[in-house]
Amino acid sequence: MPQPRSFLPRFSISAVAVAAGLTVIAGSAVAQTPAAPPAPAPSSETDIGRVSTSAGRGENGAAPVLPNPTIDRADAIVEKQQAPNIIDVQPLSEIIKLPDINTAEALQRIPGISLETDSGEGRFVHIRGLDSDLNGTTYGGVRLPASNPSSPSGGGRAVAFDTFPTGVIGGVELTKTSRPDMDAEALGGSINLVPRSGAEHGGAPFIDADLGSGYEPLRRSPVYHAEVSAGRGFDGGDGIGGLFAGKNAFSAVVTAVYHEDKRGIDDVEESYTDQQSSGYPDKVLSNLQFRRYEYHRRRYGAAANFDAKASDNTSFYLRVLYSGYLEGADKHYLVLNNLDDSSQGGCTPLPSCIQDPGNPNGFVAPGAQLQQQTTDTLERIQNGLGAVGGSSVFSNFKLDYHASFALGTDRVSTSYGSVWTDPNPVPIAYDTTTDPRYPRFHTLDGTNPANPANYALQEIDLGPSYAHDGETAAALDATIPTGSGDHAGEWKFGLSLRDRHKTSVASSPVFTPTGTISLLPSTYGSPQIYYNNRYDIGPAISLPSVRTLANGSLGTITDDAAADAASNTDDRENVFAGYGQYSARLGKVGVLAGVRVESTRATYGGNLYNSDTDTNTPTTERNSYTNYFPTLQGRYDFLENLVGRLTYSTGIARPGFEQITPGASISVSNATVTVGNPALKPTLGQNFDATLEYYPGDGQIAALGLFYKQFRDYILLSQQIVSGYGYPGLTGVITTVQSYTNGPAHAEGVEGQYQQQLKFLPAPFDGFGYSGNFTLVDSRAQIHPGIYGLLPSTSKVTWNAALFYERAPFEVRVAADYVGQDLFAFGSTIGNAADVYSRHRLTLDLGSSYAIAHEVKIYFDAKNLLNTPLEFTEGTSDSRPIQREFYDVTLLAGVRMSF
């Protein structure tokens, strides 16, 4: 229901302008009455000069940032120990010890995080069993919108971390219990990407560089890697009117990263007919696809951080980030269609008539269809961000302020998908039972599916698209210190606004030949025998020839504008927020308490598409609500190195853009409706945590924690059959409706962490060490009518383990990561029989380096040593695989320099 008008938007818009004006006053006040900085409170300002991330940043993103790779794991553990809330920190110095090329892969090493992979790399991360759409992501404290719209649960809110090469950041921080001075949109947690800084160099010039090259044996393809970070301070001289004067009044750090590879992927995918009610056995397929890919990915990142010190009490900063990748995809499929079609042979009765008489585990498809398909796309996915802000210290308080703009985009500029079909039905016998991992098939009439002469062009699908997600934000924080010494504390208040605009447009023109176009020798190349030499899918089809055909005169191009617009969206979402919090350290006791208020005003736009009449009706829905988020977090130092914590925090997950859209796809003839639900409520969460942390020193830690999360109005896919739907032609008609609904849910779990270097051993054995962490999660919700199960993306077990040797000049680390099975997607049928699960996986990586001089290291890394496949199944059993793709190992060697 509509909420009362709020003063927050008007106040927040002017906040940055007011704060900037106050800096001038602060400058003159400093000249007249010097003011000491506020005493640090060990609550929201984590007092770690060496490593300081969003634990001390709050709304404005103005806190110091992680320096360059010289910061080690001991500093990160100290920050975790001193934080007022529950966090984990991974500095760049630890990240580069393993072949984690993108930030998602670096995050997988942190307790509580499970990795979702695609195309042989990490992409999305889940926190404590909660889907990535339900978590928050910031860069330097500024919230990042989504770049890749294909998030795991279709919410369109998750940030894809594969757009950030690890070298473009100074580290990552995971916040598991939010504070009032942070965005509340973080049910599982919030991830902060920390900008690189040269603070530890004291203004002296520095250069850090990394040059490497590698090899991927699956396609015998090269890998190239380069990154550089440089910075220095600049003297201000006499300044401007007494401001910006003196040594290191200005400083700048710039970073650039480039990584290129041509990863090969060998994939097999099955689709089951799921017609058991009609007599078909459980293992009968509708189609079987043999897919050979090559992805040419050019990942890049650039960042710049500029700081200016106007006076001892006033400073300003500018942060800029540009990061993403350009990916060309070359795909070739051999597709066996109509494997559940018994009509050609007049097959009755089922199921005995489709059993292979020569193989009790096999089936026969008398009327199968053979296809060759290609995909040729060029896609750019990237994030950009600019933030300007500052800090001004007065006699009794401090102001932090910033304004920012962040943008995520996904543009498919080139897309050619050719379909070549054998016009004659082909009888095929196949077996997916004997070894479900490697399905077998053969034709019964001698037809060779790999022979190009069998195929003629059916169509070329052309599908450019563009998705845009931008957010303008501003914030003002005021900090008032209280007390001193062992009883230091602070009050903190703030206001902020976020104005988000998300759009998506796509088109699907189709080239159809006017005559017969056959696969000629000039349009294909050498044979492709892949999947460890198990399958021959035919010669590679020339992608330039396909492009020439699509742009030529041998056919016509048609485009269904109404169908294209069906998926277009135009959404606006504004969030206005204010908070107040108090934090203090009272001897051995630490406390953080406060409340945050967020008011959401949104407009969601889509289209009602009738597939029978091929017509669209634009539709718009408005939504508004206000929520309150209290928190009470406490810690007690039993000993100097033994900390206990009890926390209560709250958060929100707004409905996904695809979930709340008013758009719908309707078929009256089939009596089916796929529709968003504009009446969805946001998911609200209450989080309870208890931890015990032991810090022996020297970068060691032993920690154990319990957590419980209670959710109200959790959002899940809803599939049901209703007696009539409110649309012309469906009134009183039995209709299958797919939409979304709210319901209760909860998640609970245990986390453990241990890390130790065996420094008590005599040299040289004192370089050995080990680290490990685990997360056990259980969750529950009604995932289908009358069926309860784990929440989507909940892996009941995840763990990391590493053995390392670190003693100059050697460093060697072997790390294993395990992610348990999780519910990846809901099936297209009523009930859970067709739900899709991501199978458990265990990966193993190696990182090593040797310092040939104080400033120079050579390194060798190996990724995916176990050649772990990405596997999906229909249902929880591994007897019904639907995708199984391999990538092989990646090797990389190079040199790192620091001057």
C-alpha cells in the first residue's frame, strides 16, 4: 500500500552539495581552531591502518582501502579480529598465490561461499546457501548493479564476478552480519571489492607488474596475461589559498589488467521426454546433443584512484573503474532430435516397441532427425563506475560524503546461429543407461551423421540484444565520537539515495533460404572428433560462410517484432535510506546497535504477449514500501586472542526484475501462461549468529560459528493448474500458470576455519602450513505445492583445504575446493521430477613462485588439475544427466615485479 511521502529524497539529493560547501567552512575553521580527528571507535571504524575495507566505510565509501600485494594474510586476520561485526577478508597478496584469474574464483576460498561456474570459470557466488540474487556487492563501498542478466534464479540482481580480473582490485571482503550504515539488501551477506591503493608507500613512486603466458591443451590454445599498477604522491607546493599545500597533497594510483584465452569446452547434453504417464520409460530422450565449443575471451580491467588533501581535516577522492570482457563463441553441435518419436514405425504398444531388441538397456527411435548446428556470437559484458567524495573533520564530528554512478551492460552485437537438417528420417538406437556419463548411439540404416552431404540449410537465427542496469547514488554520513581509551565509542547517522534504471531489448530475426543450400566442401573444414575421442560430430562448418549466407541474397530475413518485444523490460527502482547507529568498546565488551530505514519506490514495465495472435500490450506496475532494519551485535574478549560474538541483524531481498515484471507470455490455444507477479513482497530476513574465534598470532586462526536465518515472504517459482485465468479466452478454462509466489523459509548452518603455518618446526620445515574451512548448511521451503526441500543454490556441504610451503625464496600452494550438489533450476512440469540440480564437484589448483630477487618473482600455476566437469542432472540422481562438460587443465607461467 502507498506509504507517506518522505523527506529523504530531497535531503539526500542536496547532501553532497551541502557537504562540499561545508568543506570550505572546515578549511577556514581549521586555520582558526585546529581540530583533532575523532577518536577511533572499534566498531564501525575498524582500526587497522594497514588493511581497511568496508568494515569502516559505511554509506560513503570513503574509508582507506586495501593497499597493494604487500599486505599479507596476517593483516587480514587482524582486521577480522578487530571488526565489530562478522567479516572475512582476502587481500590480493593471498589471491595471487593461486590461479584465480577472476574475482569469483578468489571468493570461493572464503568460508561460507560456494561458487557457481560457467564456461570453465567461476561467475556467481552464493553466500551461506543463499542464491546470488539475494546478496549485495560493492566496489569501494559503492553498490554495483548487475552486468550479466542471466543470474541463477532469474532475478537479474546478482553481480557476475567473472567481469572483474583479480588484478584490478586490492582484495575482497565478505560481510556476513550487516550494519545499519550498510545497504540492507544483503540477505546472505555483502561482498566489497576493495580498490587498489599505494597508501603503504607513503607517497613514494611504485610500480607493480605481472607478465605471463600459458597453455590450454584441450584446444592447444595459448593464454596471455598482463597487469600493471603504478602510483605516486605529488607535492602541492604553496597550494591554492592555503589549501592543497605541502608534501603529498595529491596522490594517484592507476591499474590496468588484460587476460586472453581461447578455452575449449567438450559438452554432451540430454533432454528427457518426461512422458512416463504415456508409457515411456524414464530414460527415453527427446533429443541428444554433442557440443564442441571454443570461447575466445579477452578480459580487461582498468581502475584509477585519485586523492587530494585540502587540509589536515579535509580530503577528497575520485574512484574510476572499467572492467569486463569481450567474448567470441564458436560452437558446433550434432543434434539427434525426435528420439521419443514412435510414429514413423507405427510403434505400439509402448514401451516394449521402443526397446532395442539387441540391447536391454537401449531404445530405438524409428523417426529421428539429424541436425548440424553452429553458433557464432560476439558478446561484451562489463561494469563501469565513477565515484567522487570526501571527508571533513570538525571539532566534534566528521562528515563523509560521496556521489556515484555505476553501470552494468551486456551487449550481444553479433549472433549467427545456423541450423542444417537432414530431410530424411533416420532410425537410431541409443543407450543412456549402461553408462549415463557417456551415451552411445548408432544409426540402423547406415546413415553417417558426420557426413556433411546429408544436410541442407534450414535457417540462420540472428539475435542481437542489449541489457542495461545503471544506478546513480549519493550519501552523507556524520560520525560523532564519544568517550576515550578503553571506553571509546561513536554515534553515526546517515542518509542516502539510489536511483536504478534497468532495461533490456532483444530481437530475433531469422534468415530462411529461398532454395536448397547444401553443405559444400567449401563451407566446412576438418573432422571434429572430440570428448576424449569418443564422438565424431562431423567437419567444422565455416562460420564466415554462414555470415556470408545470412547477409546475401539466397534467402529472406523476417523478424517478428511483437515476439521480440515480449521480453523487453523497462524498470526503475529508487531506494531512499536513513540510519542511526551506536558502537563502542567498553573494556572487554564491544557493542554495535542501531536501525536502518529504507523506502522503495519502483515502476516495472513489460509486455503482455499473446502468442496465438502475435500481439503485445504494454503494461506497467508501480510498487512502494518502507522497511525497518534493526541490529544488535555484541562481542566479548575472553582473552586478548579469544573473541566471542553474538549478533542479531536484519536484511531484505527485493523481488527479482524478471520475477516482479508485469509482462506475460500467453497462449490461449495451449492454455498456458508464463507471467511475473507484480504483487510479490520483498523477502525480509532475520539473522542470528554466534561465533568463537581464536587468534594465536602470526597469521593463524581457529574459528567456529553457528548461524540461523529466518525469512518472511521468500520468493520461489510457482507452477500450478488453475480453473480459469483472467485473460480473454481463458476464463473458465483449465490453465497451466507459471509465476512466482511468497512463502516462509529458513536456513541454518555451521562454519569452521583453521589456518596455521608450522613455524615451531626447525628450518627449513617451518615454511610448511595448512589451512581449511567448511560450511554446512540446511535450508527449507515449500519448493512445489506440498513438496518441501532445500532452497535454490543451497549446497549442504562446501569446504576448502590447502597445503602450502612459504619460506623465502619459495612459495608453493595446493588448494582443493568442494561444492556440494544444489538445486539449480525448477523444471517445466508440475512437481519436482524435472528439477535441475548442479552436481557436486571437487577441484584442485596449484600455485608456486620463486623470488629471484627482492623485487622479482617467477611463478607457475596450474588450474583444474582434476579436469573436473560441470554436471547437471534432472532430479537428484546422477542416472539422468542433462549436461556434462569438460575443460581440461590451464597452465600459466610468468614474472611479477615490484619497484
